[in-house]
Amino acid sequence: MIPDVVRHSLHRCVWQHLPRAWRREALFHVTALTAPRPSAQAKPAPPFLVVGALRTASGLGESARLCYHALKASAMQTCGLDITAELMQPIDCPDFRFADGRDVEGPGTLILHVNAPLVPFALSRLGRRRIRDKYIIGYWAWELPNVPSDWRHGIPFVHEIWVPSAFTADAVRPMAGGRPVRVIPHPVAVQGASAALRLPRPDRPFTVLLVFNMASSFARKNPLASIRAFRRAFGDDPSCRLIVKTVNGREFPDGIRSITDAIGAARNIAVVDRAMTADEIAALYDDSDAVISLHRSEGFGLTLAEAMLRRVPVVATDWSGNVDFLNVGNALPIPCRLVPAEDPQGTYHHPDMMWAEADVDAAADALRRLRRDPELARRLGEAGARDAARSWSAYGYADAVRRHLGLQGSGADA
């Protein structure tokens, strides 16, 4: 076994300097040839082993943590297995606690929160002993209308596929090889009850919050459009402020520079670039009057869901995964036009596919409406919280898991 420090050094000094397309295809092809195959006879059964980058602040990392908490909260036999280091991800959620599943062998259900191309690699790291007789579910997220061809490498290694939205299901299904593709939305409400009734706060500026991860594709998250919308809505008005909450800025300095340029001399926009605890993130939401996301595409839209859970009105692009839950009754969807998906960071650079360009003027108008109409903000926040509690509870998530796997009344609970 190569020590972690040596593996990380090789990754940083050698592997990352090879052409990206070449190294990805080489990794996916080799691991697909050598990874242990799942048993064709395996059947869904407890215990549940939730595998993923449990200690990194990515969307798939958060989906794994939410899955683990929801199954645990529903008294289902559940363990976790963290592969953050193996996936070369930053450990920026070090305090996540879970029952360690490294020694769980024999029959069970493995829920793997790793996208298709890396599934063979992840199973190689787990080893034959851990996956033998396991029913393997790939929980996958994708943010464009079609999945890339390299996703084919992961298909033979899973029995079925779960995704967070109908948008992602439509992208994955043509490549699934007949395997079931089920929409299982994230159990966002497992993070806690919705916030108490929100009242106007005359003691502070009208606060708009933008939350995104720089590593999740700057072009896809499109923070510059949200900054432009805020500036068109309020200019330099000191009674309004925008908080830009990001992470991984050090790894993507071009993104930070672009944000700094977009802000210019505005003193009512603040940038926070660091990992935060769950309590710190909750405090940001609770101290905000609106959340904005003029993303070009989302597989689900976790930050939007978290805002709704906390009764914060949402202004967001009306396209992709978030249309499953975001509508004119509980938010302010922003119209958009479709443009080629061009991503300088590479992950979503597929000009043959389309993603959205939100109408910045419409978003600016939506922010002004929320500021001048507290009753509208209250009504949208209340509707969002009701929909969140109904759609994303731990019990509802666990019940969907039991139902889809045919485990109702089968002893899946501990």
C-alpha cells in the first residue's frame, strides 16, 4: 500500500501535469479492467454501507453525509466508509462523525456516492472483501443534458443507479444499459427543522446570499451573473449587501480575480472564501433575506433547497435539476436562454450540449421586489419551507429507499 503522503505527492508533481483528457481516460480504462466486479446474484439487504468523500465540501460529499444521516435517523442499520483521501479530495469537513464500516463484510447494500467514471477506482480501493455479496447502488450527479462517454466505465459495476433529479435521470438513463435509474432527492431536511418565522430586520442591511464551491466549475455556478444582478438592483446602496460565500478560492485564483473585478469599488459586497461548519452556514442563511443562484446548470440545487428549508426566499435560474422543486409558488424563478456549455475548468466543457444563461435584468427586478415587498418574501419563504419539509425529510428518504429496494417490513431497521 502506497502511503497517503507519497500518493498525494505523486498526484501533485507528476499526474496533474499530464494532459487532463489523457490521464482521465487512462485512469478510467485501467481501473475498469482491474476493479472487482459485483456479484450478479447480490440482493438488497441490510446493513447499508454509505461510501463516498464523507469529509469534503463537495456536492457528492454532502449527498453522502445526508444519506448517512437520514438512514441513521430512521433507525436503519447503517455505517459509513470515507474515501476522501483516496479520491484526492480536500478534507475540509474533518468533524463529520460516522459509524466506521471498514470491517463490514458479507451481504448488504452499498450506496456509492461517486460518479460513474470513478466507480471502478473506488471499488478497487474498497477491495474484493468489502464488496463481496453486496448489492451496489451508484448515487450519481450530473449537470448537463447528457452524460459524457467516459461514464460507460462505471455502468457494469452497479446493480442500479440513483440520482437527485429528473433532469439527471434523463441524462443518465440512455447509458444505463437497462439498469434501474431512480430519482431519490436528497434528504435536505435531515439537517434540522425549518427556521422559525422570519421577521424584517431593520437593524441590518437587506442581505442577499450567494453560496457556491469554486471547484464545482466557476462557469457552471456563474457567480458573476449574480453579482451583476445585485449591482443592477441596488448599486452602491449601503442599506443592501451581498455576501459571496465560496470555498477553494486558493486553488482557483482566476475565479477570485474575476469576482474581485466584478465587485470593483462596491463596499456593499463581501467575499467569504473558506470552509464553514454546518452551524456557520446555518447562521448565514438565517441572517439573509434572499438567496440568489444564476447558475447555468444544477443536478439538484442543494443550496437552494437549504435556503427554502430555512424560509429564505430564492431567486434562481429556471432550468435543470432545481425545476423539480422550485416554482412560482415558492420562489422567484428567473427566465433564461440556452447557450453552448463552455467551461474553462474542463469538467463541463461540452459545447455540443447546452446550458442556461439567466436573464440578469429579471433577476435584479426579483431582488428589488423582495426588498420592497416583505409580505411577498414571507409568503415565498413559508411556501418553500412547507415544500422542503414535505419533500426532503429523513423519514421520507428512508421510506423511498425501503420501497424501491423491496425492504418494507424486511428487518432493514435496527
